[in-house]
Amino acid sequence: MKKLINGVETVLDEALDGFVRAHADIVVMGLERKFVRRKALVGGKVALISGGGSGHEPLHAGFVGAGMLDAACPGQVFTSPTPDQMIAAADAVDTGAGCLFIVKNYEGDVMNFAMAGEMGGREIRTLVVNDDVAVENSSYTTGRRGVAGTMIVEKIVGAAAEEKRDLGALMTLGEKVNSRTRSMGVALTSCTVPAAGKPTFALGADEMEMGVGIHGEPGRRTVKLKPARSIATEMIEAILGDFGAAAKGPAIVLINGFGATPLMELYIMFENAAALLEQHGIDIVRSQVGNFVTSLDMAGCSITVTLADSEMLALWDAPVHTAALNRGQIMAH
């Protein structure tokens, strides 16, 4: 295992310290590294709190800041944060309008955020994101997994929270965005969790995992490597098939790298996916390409399609200033 670390036991602490030091104008560290919060809190707005296992950077801490999250709770690598982390984050960022937890659909995350909501002693709602069309259930979830669509939910709901919409309105909006979002991933290599010191799963030199999860969980099947056009075709067909008759009109499209895929290849995937979507009557009005919801050092990517109405597009375009996403990156065609 070759990694730029000092020791397996200090990976998360040092990474968090480096993140906060690098972005000290945007974020501050919570007590005992339980959470990262927005530096400049805004009174009277609903506080958005997310989190999950580390290893998916920049998700979630990279999206803390103006226009997105107020706090993020980092667990150990691929391990849910604990309820006391979420309660501490809520205590720190709730300015009186309540809290909305945004949670990827993984059993540990859902369970721990639910416990925090029950024990938090304040008004809290929980929004579960489940955008992955690859499999209905996995070893990590009951129901669909929450993957890269989480970033789109956090951006749109975050912009609405900045407008000081109330908790009920944000919950309704988040459910709408989630219902209009579908994703699917493909892995060319495994990731290596530092504590394990070896790849999570094995793929041959000429194999790929279609429908992989962001922790390296199995997808639909292991198949022989194909050209990008063929890979994009299978992923887009799965996404559009899941949308059914609703698959038309304006859309936000995200090509998300898993951590070890060059941007050159991600843009090739975007070009092929975009051509296919346009052939099927999808009008790509906003697009994003890059590493946003990663899986450590996995090679591969996911495609996310969000069928967007005018309200969602206006919120997507709203100002944002976080470590991983800023207003300069949100551009219309």
C-alpha cells in the first residue's frame, strides 16, 4: 500500500486538521473533531447538517459554507459518524429555526442520524437520499444507496435554506430533488482502505464492476472492460429506464469521479453521456464534471441526472462558497 500518510491511526485527524487549516476562511473545527462547521453562521435560517464515513472527499465537509451545509460530521473511513457527533453539530449551528439532517441511505448513517434526531432536544427533520439505480438492496443498505446525487440535493436545498425557507419547505424541496435524481457508477479498480492495507475487492486487468457503490460494494455484475461509449450507454439506459416516461425536459448532469480517474476520461464520459441523453429528449441545461463524491483511490465514475424545474435551476445557480464548490463553478451553458 502506497499512500501519503504518517500512520493508519492518524489518517482522519490529520486530514481534518489539514482541511480546516487550508480553508480557515470558510470553516472551523468542532470540539474533539466531532464536526466541521461553517465559520459565519446566519441567524434565523434552518441549519443543514450532513455527514458520513470519510473517504468520499470532498463530500461532506467540502460542501460546508455559504449556500450549502452548516456542518458536516466525519466518521472514520467508510464508517458512519456517531449520534453524539450529530448532536454536537446541531448544538453548534442551530440558530433557532431547527435543523435538517441530509443523510445518504446507508444503514449506519440512517440509524445514527435517527438516534441523534430523537435525542437532539430540538426541531429536527431527516431527509434520506437514495439516488442509486444500480441495485435495490446491498450489504450496506435497505433500499437504494445514496451516492453522488447527495451533492445536488445539498446544493439546491442549501440555496433554499439561505433564503430562510422554513424546515417544512426545505424538507418538501429536498424530497422533490431526490425523487428527480438518479445515479449509477462503474469501477475500473478497487479502492484501498488504509486500515485494511489491501484492495477492497479484486478486478482483473480487463474487468470492471458495473453499478458499484461508493464503498466498493458490488454492483450489478463484473464484466469485461468496454469503450467509454458502451459504458456510458449502459449507465444512461439504466438511469432513463428507471425514470420511465418522466425522462424528458431540462436536466442537471453530473459526471463524478471516484478519486483516481483523470479529468480527461471524465470529460470523455460526459461527451458520450450527453450525446445519449440528448438523443432521448433530455436537455442538459447545467453540467458538472469532477471529483465530488469519491471512494478513496478507486478508478471509475458515476453519472447523475437530475430532472430540474425552474425552481431547482434557480437554486442551483444561486451563490455558493465552500471549499469544493463555489459560484464560479455553477455555470449555465
